[in-house]
Amino acid sequence: MRAVRASWCQTARRGPLTDPDEELADPMDAEEFDAFYSGSVRRLTGQMYAVTGDLGDAQDLVHEAFARAWDQRRRFAEVNNREAWIFTVAHRLATSRWRRSQVARRALHKLGPAPPAPPPSEDHLALITALRRLPKEQREAIALHHLCDLSLNQVAEAVGAPVGTVKARLSRGRAALAILLETEPTHA
């Protein structure tokens, strides 16, 4: 729960709930909120599962409702029936999701079916096959640098290795790819 609350705290940092100069004690502390969460999250998730028919969606909706409660905890502390508040917020979120999905479905229907994608070329298949045969570190460096257009410094930061190591991986990977692509039979 502490990890979830930590993410809620980060969400809550989006903006102050009151005037920053105003000194108010927080009427709902973290322990009280944790106790409420622990005592009701399963029940609320079950209720939302009955509404949505999808456990993953129900969990997402309930957790989003709890995040909003944490963001508005001064107001939430004054609510008489907190579980009903969480359920109402989660239900409204579910309704909004459903409406957005209906709008998107209608828009896709108006556009018609997507044109068929062309099959991959023989060169593309040969490259993918050769890349799969490289060691993970070399494949990762080549993909990030050449396919994702990251600089050497960005690749080094992404993989957590020094720039010199990334250069070596790229050099070895390119050399290995050259050999693999020369010897790979083309796919029909």
C-alpha cells in the first residue's frame, strides 16, 4: 500500500489543494487512509467487477478513484460514506471510458477497414532473423541506435553502460550482422 500511496503522493504534487500560505492540518493522515484502503479495496473492486465484467478494468477504476480521494483528502475526510464515494467515482470513470470507447468505435466504423498491410520484404525478414541471433546486448545497442535513432550517449544511458561499451557492442554487432546477412538464405 505504501508504494501505491507514494504514487498517489506524486500525483497529488500536481498542484496545491489550498493556498500555500494557508497552514491547515491534514484532517486525514496516511495511516487512516491506509486503513480505509485496506478495509475496502477488495469489496469495491468486486463491486466494480460486477459492473464492468473485467477484473483488470475494475482494479484500474477503483485505484484511480482512490488516487482521486487521496488528491482530495481534505474534502474526502468530510465524506460520510467513503466507500460510496469511491464507488461513485469509479462508476463515473467506467461510464466515461465506455462513452469514449463508443465514440472511437463509431469513428473507426466510419473510416472503414484499414488497408491490408503489405507482407514484410525478404530483406526485412533476413534482418530480423539475423538480429535474433545476436547476443542481447549487441541487439539492444543496434536497435536503439540504428532503429530508434538514439545517440550513443542516449543508448548508454538507456542500457546503463559506458559510452565506450556501447561503441564496442555496436561495432561487434554490426560485424556479426554483416556475416549473418551474407550467409543467411533469403526467405521466399
